[in-house]
Amino acid sequence: MKVLIIIPAYNEEECIQKTVTHLKETNPDVDYVIINDCSTDATKEICQKNQFNVVNLPVNLGIGGAVQTGYKFAYENNYDVAIQMDADGQHDPKYIKEMVKEIENGNDLVIGSRFIKKEGFQSTWMRRMGINLYAWLIKIFTHKVIKDTTSGYRAAGRRVIALFSKRYPVDYPEPETNALIAKNGLKVKEIPMEMKQREGGISSITPLKSIYYAVKVGLAVVLACIVKDKEV
């Protein structure tokens, strides 16, 4: 299997070098690409100094645009598996082989879940409220159970790579895309993972933004559950 790790990065100067070095040491047989989303700190310079594989976006596209850039790269270069991994050290690359194996077993999307064994960092209580809301909506409309609806540690097979390369939400995209995949009958599997707190940088989701996103993403999840996508 030809595997690509997609690492979106915005102002991750504190941890990008450690994250990529650890990835390369533990998974030397997979490719990776950093999508530098027009960072204003030293992220670009650190990537260049260490000769990391990086795409430097000319303008800030936000998390959705950065991740979709990675999926477009994966699609155009014929990768079998594309795995999203955060640049801030939350996602342990030791799970990559297991995620690839689950794609090989016929799953279209594999989600790393904090809430199966409930080990490691469990997110803030406010975010957990949103996670539970999205999980409830997906279950109501699709009859599929996805516990960690906002997990950014996900592996996509060829069908999902093709879909995400053409259509991907701009803001806080994981719940909406999970709903889209579940609604359209693609195979989704969650596997237990232990995640860490971010090792550096600041989350772009403030408490005030959390309320805004809870409403906005909740509506987007409902629409994704109701409307069947012709591209799937």
C-alpha cells in the first residue's frame, strides 16, 4: 500500500520538527507532506532548514483548505491511503500501521478514537459536549455509531481520498465529513487510541468559537446526513 501522511500546520514552530522527526523514525516506509497554511511564525523556515517535504500555501486557507490540499496531493499522486495527523504532537505515529491494516481489510475510513478505551487526553468538557452532539445526530440520521466525531487522526482509502479531494468543508470539517461518509454507506471503523495534549502552539478554537462552531457544525452534520451525495 502506498501511504501518505498529511500534516496540516499553522504556526507550529514549537513542535513541527519533533513531530516529523518522530514520524520518520517510527515509520520510515511511508511518505508525508506538511501543508504549511501560510504560517506567520518560523514553521516554514524550520521545514526548509530540515528539508522536510512541505507545500507552502500562499494564503491562509484554514484547516479545511489545508487538509484538502493534502488530499488533492494524495489523489493526484495515486496514494492508496492518506492519513491525517496533527502537527502539534497529539497523534502518536505508532498507530499508523494498524490504521493502514484496517484500510487493507476493506474499510473506507478509519478513525482514531479517544473514547473507546477512554485512555489519554479526553479533550475539554466543552468540546466533549460538541462531540456527543455530533455523535447523536449521526446516529439519529444514519443509524451509525461514531464516538469520536471530531478526531483529526483518520485514515482514508482511495474512495474517500477521491471524494475529499473534490469536496471538503472549510471549518471544523471532521464531524461533517464523518456524517457524509456514514450517510452514503461507506465503511467506517473506529479503533482505540491514546492521544496526548498538544505539545505547543495554541488551539484556534476559543470558548466563544466553540459555541459558534457547535451550532454551525451541528447544522452541517444534519445536512450531510439528509442529502445523498452523487459523487460518493
